[in-house]
Amino acid sequence: MEDYAISDDEHYGDDCGFDEHFDDDCGFSDGFEEPESESRRPNEEASSSQVITKDSLLAAQRGDLQKVMDLLSVKDHHARTLLIHYRWDVDKVFTVFVEMGKEWLFKEAGVTLEEHNDLSPVCSSSGDVRCDICMEDFPANETTTMDCGHCFCNECWTEHFIVKIKEGQSRRIRCMAHKCNTICDEGKIRNLVCMKHPDLAEKFDRFLLESYIEDNKMVKWCPSVPHCGNAIRVGKDKYCEVECDCGMQFCFNCSSEAHSPCSCLMWKRWMGKCQNESETVNWITVHTKPCPKCLKAVEKNGGCNLVYCICGQTFCWLCGAATGSAHTWDSIQNHSCGRYTEEQEKNLELAKKYLWRYIHYHNRYKAHSDSLKAEVQLKEKIYVKISKLETGESASQDLKWVENGLYTLFRSRRALSYSYPFAYYMFGHELFQNEMTEEEREIKQNLFEDQQQQFEANVEKLSMVLEEPFEEYTEDKVTETRMKVLNLSYLVDNLCRTLYECIENDLLGALQHGSHNIAPYKSTGAEKASKLA
């Protein structure tokens, strides 16, 4: 990640200073910019997500630290220890404080309530002090005492800290004393390490700063490639789709590209399936046959019609039925292709059904992804049309309906494309095999597909109208086209919202399946995060 400079006013010592794209077969590259916010988001409330840049990261962290410091009357490093322990959840810290009390809160986080002087009674003697780690005597000014009161020589402390920093455990370095749970003072760690390894002291500072992002469940690095250096902080709900200041749109929960209405688990499995299968799916259907046991595709690489699958099953290439492994020139053990059985036919048809079901959903997913690619290219043509309209008979008209219609098309086409992977898993047997009866599955599938087809039909209509050469129309015809685009945009938006509500309430919600939450529908698409001042 980026290196971050720590300002002097943070008391950090005086001496030491995730693109939105798919692969070629499974999706599209981000190639369009949304219309300006004032033209397409007139009623949108202030963004609940914020972009944290390299310059504002320190301020974002400082704000949460100050809240804890004010409430509990603790020092900076104690507040940081508490927040790191509770993953920078200020509300959680306050809740534990109210419900369990200050003493329990501090003990769990490794913060010692009692404060000691820089020198403990043992270390404050005028003579030498025995270090219980190296078992040698040192002058008191060559030893350091932590808040817990344990005192060891500076050399042992320094080596302990260096090891922990190198191991990446520097966010919570505990006292060396046996069974002591106290987290060491970050200021003392920094000062000791800095005298011997200034580079590690800087690394320690960076770890503490970046813990606000890496340990915080409501803050994540932007997954853009190459990395833009920004992080995004969201409000209460991590199941949302956000847009970074760099233009990257992504699912906050899983950091992959925005993929609703698919859940994160569905999308992960679909992308894996696409990468493993889609490029060869046509070859598979022509050159392989499914194993009757594990249903994996098997290729015949010899002249013999007795085929071995990697699962150990043997089967006949001619009819696809399971057989014994022994055979002669004219027969195969426990098998006769000339004898028809319904069970063999049933197994073969089931294997074909699974394969063709995937092909059905993948082809439609890819078709809409390809349509979106083509429609993204339409953007340049649209702006040319707008330029012509602005200088023609329709110059007096407000032309924002063109941009808004185009954005609605992009947003709806993307949702329509992702609705097919959703349907593949929702109505298959891979994720919800025991969640629905076959009758319930059929009813829900019909409900979903009716809404999906209506949504799809109107998306196509909107696409066709936007492709019309309306820059050549008369003013009256332009007005007529404008009304078509406005009406279709409104209809498509409502149909998309209805489809999401069906998924959330009638399909996923009815199953009470917590691992399949999806980002809520927004007419404006992924929420554009505001910059943190």
C-alpha cells in the first residue's frame, strides 16, 4: 500500500519521521462516465460513503480517536488500543462500556487502568536494575516501564518490538512479562525502535495508521488496478455498491466489481465457473460426454469405447452408461449397448440437462454484457447527436433526457445481465437444494422470470429508441422521441426496482439465508462517495 507521512502534531516521536472489468469472455470493461450528478441525481440525499485519501486518512482516524478519548478520558494510545481491539467500531466501544463497565472494557482490550511513573519502584532505585529477560543489571535510565508496571532493559524491549514489527504484529504488541495482557505504549515502542532501526519505526507508524483501513470493517481500500491510493468508508450497511473518486465502482462487502442482484457468494462462484468453463463450453458439448457418476465432462482419447473417468467410473462412450472395467474385443463387462433401459436414458438426460442449463444462462448473461459494451460505444454517438440538436431546430429544448436515458440504459442493462447468474443459482440445486420444494421452486422461478422478461423487453425498447437518428428529426418528432425516452426510462427503472424487491422479499428473504444479502436497488446506481475533508 501507499506510504503515509505522520504529522508531528500526532506525537509520533521527534526523531523518526483494489478497475471495474470482466475478462473477455465473461463481461465488459468500464468505459462510460455517468452524467453529472446535478443532472441525474436531483433528489439524492448526501452520500453516506466517503473517500479517504492519503491526505485525509490521518484526519479520519483522528476523529474516531477523539470520540473515545473524550468519552473515556484516556490518552491517545489507549484510545487507539481500544479501537484496534474492537476493529475501529466506536459504537461497539461505547456499547461495551455501558453494558460491561470501564474496567471490563479496558481489561479485554489490554489497557491497564493503573498508571505508573516512567520508572517503577524497582526501576527507580539509585542502583542498578535487574532485567528479568536477559538476567543482567542495568542503570535505571537504560530501562523502560510500561503502564502495567513491568520494567525491562531497553535492549530487550527493543529486540522484542523489532521482532513483532517484522512479523506484522505491530498493531497490538503486548508486554514481555509472563501472562501480562497489557498492550505496550506506542510512543515508547516508537522511541526505542527509532534509535536502532528508523526504517522499522516508520513501518510501525504506517501499520498504526493503516490499521484504520485494514482492521475496520466499515472501511476498505479501493480495489482499482493500479491502486489509486484511496479507501472508502461506508455508513451502517456493508452490503452496498460504492463508487470511488477514481471512478471505480465495486461491492463494498467483497471488493469485487458491483454485481447486484447477485449475492457475493453467487458472483464468486459464477466468475469461477465462467473462467473455468465458458471458453471451452462449445468444445465440451462437441467432444465430450458426461460421466454417469460425477457428471464431469470426459474426452475419449483412444479408439476403445470403454472410457475411464478420473473419479474411477468406467462407462460406454456409445451410450454413456456405467459399465464394469473388464472387457474383451467384442464385449464390455455388465453392459450391452443393444439393450435399452430407461435408467441409462434418465442419467444421460440429467447430465445433459445440467450442462445445457449452464449454457442457457451463460449465453444470456454474455449477450447482455456484450450489448452493454456496444451501448457504451453509443455514448460518443449520443453526444454527437446532442451537439447537433443544440445547434438545430431543437436548440431551445432541455436535452438532459438523452443523458439520463442513456445512464438508465447502462444501469438496467448491467442489472439485467447479472440477473441471469442469479437465476442460475437461485433456481438450481447447488446453493438452495434443501431450501425449497420442487413445487415452490417452480412457482418462484415463474414469478421471477415473468418480471425478468418484462424488464428485458423494455430495456430493449429503450436501447432501440436511443439508437434512433433523432438528431435528424423535426422538432415535433424530437419531442415525441423525448417522451418515449422519458416514459421508457421511468418504466425500466420501476421494473428494475420491482425485480430487486422480488429477489429481496419473495426469493432470498423468504429463505432467511443470511449469506446471500444483496446491495439495495438505487436508481442512481452505485453511490458516489463524497470526499472526506
